[in-house]
Amino acid sequence: MWTRHHKRRNTGRLIIPVITGLFLAYFGFHAYHGEYGIYSSYQLDARIAEAQSRLDALVAARSKLEGRIALLRDGSLEKDMLDEQARRALNVARENEVVIFLDDPG
């Protein structure tokens, strides 16, 4: 009786390490570039810093406006402030006055 011997190939030993390597590469790629990955967290931090700077600018502008509004409230109404606002709204000046309009009133 003849028996046939099969020579063992080395490719069978490489199947599991290759599959494991591909598995780790796939999840490693998505851990860095995925929606919740490391790179996305850096982009999110940059967006947070930009939004924080815009918020700081808006808070400063709001406090400036609140200061101007506080001058117009009852009990602390300044006549100069009222006169200035009325002239600006009505676009009126006296004959001997020079009016200079600035882009940022305040």
C-alpha cells in the first residue's frame, strides 16, 4: 500500500498572525482617525478654543453694552447720554457743532 506524505507548508503558520495583524491595523486606524479617535479629539479641542475666544469677545461686547444701557435706566439717566442717543437716532446737529461719526460707537 502506497502512502502519500504531504509536505507541511509554512503558509499555514502565517494565517493567524496575518489575520491578527489586519485586525489590529483596522482598529488602530479607526482609533486614530475615527469619529471619536485621537485626531478628532485634537480637532475638537481646536474648535473649543475658537468658540471660547468668540465667547470671550461676545461677553466683552455685552458687558460694554450693559454699561451703556445702565446709563439710560431710570434714576441714573444722564442727560448727555440721552442727548447723544437722540442726536444719533435723529441725525440732528446744531449750527455750530461738528459731528464725527465713528464705525464703533462707544
